[in-house]
Amino acid sequence: MIHIATIPAEGLDFETFLEVPRTIHDQDSRWREHSSARTRRMLARGLNPFWRQAESALFLAWAGARPVGRIGATRRSVAGQEAAGTRDGFFGFFESIADPDVARALLTAAADWLGERGCTRLLGPCQPTPDFDGFGLLVEGFDARRLSGESFNPDYYPALFAACGLHPEKDYFSFQNNMLDNPVFEREMARLGRYRARHASARVRSFDVARFERDTAIVRDILACAYADQPLYAPLDFDTYAFHLHTLARREDMHWFLIVEIDGQPVGVNLLAPNENERLHGAAPRGIGTSEFSILPEYHHTQAAAALFHDSWARARRQGFAWASMAYQDEHHVSMHRMLEKVGSFRAKRFRLYQMPLNAATDPASTGPASALALTTRHPGTV
């Protein structure tokens, strides 16, 4: 019998929640542990300002005295739902052994909690919503280099999701470029450099940590405008953006965040950062990755994107980085895919968001998670 426990974001059960990935995946040679500090920080109610505009619940799955899975459920505030134009509820921080009953029980717990709070669709996995990095299920590229901020999961997870009645919503690609000994990269970067020289009105500068509030506001405004027509996203307040930037990079690495200006007006950002995953495993980062690359819509047909793209990777190459990644490229952004491929990049990974209507999930006659397994619950801290 699978037991599901609702737990707080603190205490012994929360420590177990953080350790579930190690418990489940430690024998998978492709799995490389990420620091649990990132998850702890993201879920800390007193530290992450996001929780002023959202609420969540955490669940642990137990088989006797053994933890066999975990999940989180997140609901935006009413204002956040109205801004996004949806009543989506999100699940994330999902981990499970290769057992559909465990996955179904966890998804049922999240679906029921969200449905009781008025959400109409289950969407995920997200950590905790698509407004942050690390969303989507890895469905291709399990052996590719792992970048900090990107999701990783065992290759049996897509089958678990399908067995639980979840359906694909959207795919995102991660592109990588081996910048060393890459003639295509060298040729196209030289061409972009010549283009840059002919269009000098675009200026690329580093994020100024000394003027953190000013530049954080610039990043927030550009991203809010870039995602204004995307129903998965909702505007975040200034404090949450500031928190998010500190999640993406250490303060001493924030000079890698780049802003492109045209005639002195900020029109785009590239949130670039060294691969912290390599540093966590005792090596100096050889890779550098983009978590957000956005240009204001009215500047899409100017030199802004080319200037930002060229200067970002040229700086990385000069500083000795061997490879670069641009993560979470929407499957429909074909022009960006072509630009990346033109400079010698290749599609390394595919991440997938899944969805399911919550009325299906909570209908006893349905084949969704909630109807498939009778759940038993226990109090936090007991076995």
C-alpha cells in the first residue's frame, strides 16, 4: 500500500523530501546530484518572495518505512491567475520509483489539492511554475551534458506520465555548441562580427551589480513584455525577480547577465551564467548557459538579437569557455532554432510540459490519476 503524506517545508520530513532524488537515482550512472540547497531555497517560505503571491503543498510517498516518491503542487494567487489568463495549477519537484501506482498516487494528491482550490488544469512539471527555470520533463538527450537550471529525470518518467493520463502540452529544446575547433562557429561568429561593425547603434553591456535594483527592473520589464502574450506565464513582482536572479547565478557571476541597448534604450537581455553544475562536482566550469534570451517584440527585426547573440558567445569564448548552451527554446520559435544551428549548434535535449484537465482528474469515472488509486494518508513525521 502506498501512503501519501502532506508535509511542511521544514523539519525531518522536509529533509527526507530533499533527499528523495538521491535515494531513488543514486544507482543511475547518468544521474549527477544537484545540490539540494537550490530546492530548499526555492521552497523556503520566508526566503522566496514568490510565496507571497502563490501557495503550495508538498507530498511524500511512502512504501512502509521507505520513501518512494515526492511531488509539489502550486497555485498562483487570484491576481496571478488573472494576469496569466488561466486557472492552471502546477505540479513539480516530481520524483518516483519505476512504479505507475506511486506516480499515480502522487499526481492524484497534487490534482486533488489543486482542484479543491479552483484550478481547472494540471500542468507540469515546474519548479514551481513556468516563470522559473528547471521546468519540463526531459524526454530526449539523457546522456547530454547537464547544465545547472535544467531538469533531469530518469528515462522511465515519460512512460509513467503517459500511464497516469497526462498529455503533452508543449516542447522546449536545449541547444549546445562546442565552441572549440568548430569551423562553422568560427565562420559565423566572424560574419556576425562584421555585421556588428556595420550596425554600431546596438550596445551590449553587463548587468551592473552596483546598480542592482535598476538593472533588475530592466530585466523584469523586458521579460514581462516578452512573455505578455504567453498564457503559461504571469508577471512576477520586483522582489521575486531579484530572488530569481540570485538563483540563476552567484553575485560575482552576474556580470555575465547581458543587456542590449539601442540608442541608449534597453531592448533585450541574455541571462547567461557559468555552469554551476560543474562547480558542484569539483571542476572549474567549462560550459556557460543561457536561461533567458529575450528581445522586446518591437525590436525583433533590428540588429539587437544579432548583437546580443554575437557579444555573448564572443565574450564566453575569450574567457576560455569550451561550450555554450541555450536552454528552453520554445518548439515554435523556428527562427531562433535556425540562428543557433547556423552557428554550429545542435539540439541536445527536449523537455516537455504535460497537462490534464482537473475535472478529468477528479471525476471518479475518469481514467485520470484520482480515480485510479484509493489513497491513504498519514500525519507528517510518522511512518
